[in-house]
Amino acid sequence: MRFATWNVNSLGVRLPQVLDWLAAQEQAGQPVDVLALQELKLTDDKFPHEALQAAGYQCAWHGQKTYNGVALLSRLPLQAVVKNIPGFADEQARVISATVGEGDGDGTHSVRVVGAYFPNGQAPGSDKFAYKMDWLNALREWLRQELVQHPRLLLMGDYNITFDDADVWDPEGLRDTIHCTREEREHLQALIDLGLADSLRRFEQPPKTYTWWDYRDLGFRRNRGMRIDHILASTALLPHLSACAVDKAPRKNERPSDHTPVVLTVA
């Protein structure tokens, strides 16, 4: 199975790019079985489920006008769908989870998928940064329980956090700025400590591998980016991971998202 995550930065604008990318993967003989999308930027009634179903995907989505919004697209049945973090009051549509395949998440042929759009945080010391810290605490405690019920779990999405200097084009210049603060990275490490692993770094990657580039100052052409989109895999899935890579091709599209997909293959 192939799992992917992609912050599309407006599905209303980039639905054709999503459909084209999914079709290209299938034509190449490597169809994407599950795709987590972030930043839909549309309400539930505007979600293009008919077009995605025509492409062969079942859909679960949690939308919001203008901002945020997440979805899971799957070639397999989506079961036990949960929206946002249970027990954490949040008006923002940031998390959607489902079991993909047969069983309840701990069977050989099923995976619990959590697709998430982590808060940006704006700047250390801001109200939005405090919200991000609270949100991360709630996510971690909920995932602690989820991993007990669903040992085969993937947490994928736009984390808005880098792991370390290797994930940043200018680590000194951006040190302690948003996405690169000690507090954010400690939260990311706390997720790892639950029994998750960074899928991408389990496989050799080219240097300066990023998933996001600013639209300004020719960020993509100059490869001035950050790796802030991640797929974390639970310990039970690690023996089954066979490949993980960043697909930079969609970032070359006309009017692209500022993010590009990360794709994981699970045998």
C-alpha cells in the first residue's frame, strides 16, 4: 500500500492538480491507496466528493470556510472516522482519522490513519503559539490512547515543525523562529517517544530534502525550503516500510501549492 500526505493550500483551486497527480501515480503502476490532504479551505458542502469518487476514492472530510480543513481519500473502505481530537474543544478543522482496510486497526490488513494539519503558531510568545502548544499536548495524549487500540498507525500531515537543522535551508538564520523553536521540536520528539518513527529518514534521501518552499524570493528554484510535512509510523509498522520519498514534481506546476507530497510505501 502507498500512503501520501499533501497540503494542497486550497482544494477548490488545486483539485485538478490532485486528480492529475493521482492519475499519474496510477499510470506509473504505483497507485496511491490513501491520501491525506490539508488546508482544504472550503466548507463541507463544497467538498468535491463526486469528482474524487469518480477517480476511485472514498472520502472522509472535515472542512471549514476560508481556513484549515482536512480530508482522507482512500481506494479502500474508510471505517471508524473521527474528526478532530476527542476531548479537545477546537473550532478549527485540523484532524481526521480512519481505519483503512479490514479489522479494527490491529489486524494484519488494516492501518489506522491520522491526517493532521498542525497549527502554524505564528511566532513564539503569541496567542497562536500558545494554542499550538495546547493542541500538541492534546494530540499527544490522545495518540497515546490510540496506539494502544491501534498499534498499526500512521500520523501524517503538515506538522509545521522541523525535526532539526537538516530540515531547514538556513538553520542559523531561522534558529528559534516558528517551525524551528526548541519548544516545537520537543513536542515533535514527544510524539516519537510514544513509539513512532520518522518514515522519510528510514531511507536514504538527497541532501536538502524539503517539502515546503515560500512563494516569495524564488524559494523553490533556489531550494530555500523546510521539511515540515511528515509521516510518522508506529513501531508495529516499521518492519513493513519499504520506501519513502518527497515528490517535488507538483511544486513545478502552474499555480502550485507551496507544499509537495510525501509518499510512503508499506509492504
